[in-house]
Amino acid sequence: MSNDVVLTAALRNNLLSLQSTQRSIDTTQFRLATGRKVNSALDNPQNFFASQALQNRASDLQRLLDGIGQNIQVIKAADSGITALTNLVEQADSVATSARDALAQGTSEAKIVGDRDLSGIDDLTTLTGITNADTLVFTITEDDGTAETLGAYGAASAATATVTISSNDSIEDLINNINNLHIDDDNGNALGAQAFEASLDDEGHLQIKTLNGGNFNVDFVTAAATNAANLALAADLGFGDTARLVTDGGAGTSDVEVTSVADVALRSFALYDSGTTPNTIADRSDLLSSLVDSSGNALFANLDATTDDYTIGVNGGSAQTINLTNAAGTSLTIQDFIDQINNNTSLNAKIEASYDETTGVLSISPIDASVESIEIGVADNNQTVTANFGFGIQTISATATDAVQESIRLASAAGQLAQFETDYNNIRDQITELVSNGDTGYRGTNLLFGDDLTTFFNEDRTSSLVTQGVTFTAAGLGISEADFSRTSSVDNALTEIRTALESVRNFGSTLANDLSIIQTREDFTKSLINTLTEGSDKLTIADQNEEGAKLLALQTRQQLGVTSLSLASQSQQSILRLF
């Protein structure tokens, strides 16, 4: 165009050189400003995309690292639960062990202990309720229920042994007379083993226990032979709350007595079904009227009227009627009998009935620590009826007009064991609540309640660790409800507890191992992220020193270019001198 500025070749070359230098300056300044020598694919496609790949992997691993960190918290929460579970299981073990000790001590002897300080009394007849010729009548059985014959040492023996209180007898005289009772030597003389050990405890209370491991009965009989006098005799010897007034089937008469058993529950004979040949252990569906003992002797007789009733009371309380027959006067089954006890609201908070079809033993066990004695009996308004489960030491047989009762005092451990059962079951409940309510979980994952945990270690999820969860409720650990009524059941509880404790400890070791692996991989992942980031930076990060030196050189070059451009334009400037 006519108005275009015409530049000489020298000027144009210098201009192009200045433009190139400026572009280089702009690039160097941008690198200095961003700190990177590759800011886009235009700068260096190979380095840019290689760096981006490294950064992407580092970013993926960083997100994975967050997940690893959360999984570590899940395991830590489970580990805290393991610590708490261990404490609870060890506590349950302690309760069961205490129950085992109490059971061993309580079932080794039948014992009654008074509640009155008799120490220093030189003449028992000075007490209001005791008179000359008052007696204590003892009956004793072996641990298998066989009746012993008793008598004073060296004297003739009989089914019962009588200790008489005479005028001027001291408490020590009474104790000596009781300790002088011996078991028959099979020749009709009481030359065998000592039957009882009587003594005063540290508080001066009279205590009497058997030495043969069996059960015994004490009947308090006064010279006056009245219920009031008999009760007064028992009370002044300290057994006012122990001995019970019970009907004895003798034309409306009663006895003041107590039966003490070396057991923490009432247990029947082994019950057999008479309808089988040979007799076999009865099923719970068998009728009471068909039951016999191991020798084939019938245990129930004349169950043919709706008035044939069993009675059960606790701690001398109101006796509850337990039917032996149905509305048609037909015998009930073993299970019917058990259900009546367990459904009776006056009894089921204190005692519980059960039947073991393996051993044929029907049991009535305390479930409350306050239970000390159980009163049993039979009543009938038609004819003589027998209901002989084998509880206590008497045959329970009522006449048409007179009921029969027996007051059975359980071994001293019975109340303790009921409390131990309550404590044990409370711990068992807490074990279940600890793991089932989410207390041991973290963000919805509970390794102690059946959840599994998968921890991924690389971005494509081809490397992982699965932490298998467990169900550590009481049922999951195999801890059954407490039954401390016999040594075998306590031993079973101890076995369950120790197996559970081993399971908890083993899982704790598994968690510790998995946690160590995950933490090791976490540290590795952190190191790998740093390596990837560093590698990416090496491809794109600018060397500030180098770029600064380049900028200085480019600025110098730019100044030189401006000077060169000025020199190139001097030939045209000389023309100005012509004007």
C-alpha cells in the first residue's frame, strides 16, 4: 500500500531479533511466575502428559490413603472393644470361679446355723423356751438317699437318734451329746463314724452339720408336746427362723422341724417309666402315676382325684397348690408339673423347676438370693396319696384327712449361687449389648458384630487385605445363661468362658497383625505419593536460578538489539541533514 512504512532489510532483521528476544523474555518471566517450565502440552507434550499421569496416580493414592486411614480407625475401635470384652469375659470367669468355690463348699455338707448367742450358758433350762426333758430328734441319710441308723456312741442304734436336754445341761453338754451320735456299724451298735459335728461359731451361734456328706432332719420335741412349746424350743436354740411348723399326717398334728440338704437345689430320684421293659429314664411327657425309682418302686400312688395336690412354699411363706391331676382326676405329666411351678407368679420369681431327660432328675432351684428353704407337701381329701420325688429325706404321703409337709433348708451356698447367676447373666447381657448396639463400630462397620473390612492398597484395587469380622455377642462366643446348681454345669460355664476368652484374645492378635500390615502399607503409600509427586515435578518444575539467568541474558540481548536497531536507522537519519 502507498501508506505502508518501508523498512530496510537491516531494520527488519533487527526488529525480528527484538521480537524473538521479547518472546523469550515473556516465556522466561512466565516460568519464573509459575515456577514451572512446562505449563501446558504446548510447552513440552511428552513431559506434560508424563507429569500429569504421575500426578493422577498420586492423587488416586492420596484418596486411597484417606480410606486406609479410616479403616485403621475401624480396627482401632474394634481393638478397644476387644479390650472391653476381655475385661467382661474375665469378670464372668471370676464370678463362675467364685460360684464353683461356693458350690464346692456348700454341697460338701448339710448344715444349719442358729442366730442366737448361746456362749457361756451353763444351764439351758434357764432359757424361757427350754425345759427339762426337751429333745432334739435326728434323722440322717447317706449322700445317695439311703437312711442311716444312729445312736449314742456304743449304744444300740435306730432309724432316729434322740438328744435330751436335762436340767443343768450347758450348751457344751448339748454340743457333746450331739457329737456323741454315731452311725451304725452294721451290727446294731453306734460304733461307726461320728454322724454330726456341732459347735459354736465365732458369734456363739449353734451350728450342726453332717460328716457323711448326706442330709439330716432335726425335729424339736418338748415335754409339753405342743406346737407353741416346740417352736419356743427351736427359737431359744437359735433356730426360730430355720425350723418350720409342718403337718405330719398324724390326725391333724404338726412337727417343728427342719431338713437340711447338702445341695443347693431340690433334686429328685432318677425318674423311670414303669411302662418300659426294662425301665428306662422317663420322658417329660410321661405321666406322674407311671414313675418308679431305679429299683422299680412306684413313686406316686392313688392319683385319681382332682383334690390330689402337691404344695410348695418358699422361706416359710404361703404354700402354693400344684396339681397332680387334671380336671378329670387323671395324672398329669412331668412337664405339666414343671409348668405349674414355673407359671406360678408366687413362685417363679424365687424358684425354677427343670427336668433333665438324660439323668431323669427333676430339680427345683433357687433363682433369687433370698431363698433359704423350700417347703414341700401333699394334700388329699379322698384317700392316701403318695408323691415321692425324693426331695428331702421323708416320704411325702398324705392320708385322706391329713396333709404331710417337709421344710427343706438348702445348702448355705444356694443364695450365693442365685446371686452369682444374676451377676453372671448381667455380664453376659453386657457382652451382647457392647457389640450389638454399635458401640464397637466405626462409621457403620463393626468387626465384632459380623462385618468384614476390606482395605485397598493400590489405585486399581488389585492389592487388598480383608479383615474378617466376628460375632462376639454372648451367644456368638458360646456363653450360655448361668446354671450354677451343680458342679458339672459350673464347670461347663467355666469351659465356655475360657474358650470365649481364648477366642477374644486370638481375634485381638488378628486385629493387631492386620493393623500392623495396614499401617505399613499406609507408610509405603505416603512414600510412594511423595515419589510420584517428586517425579512429576522434575518433568515440569522450572529451575529458578536458570530461568533468572536466562532473563538477565535476554534483557541484555534486548538492549543490544535496540542499539543495533538504532545504528541500522542512522543512514536514513543522515538524509534529514539535507533539509
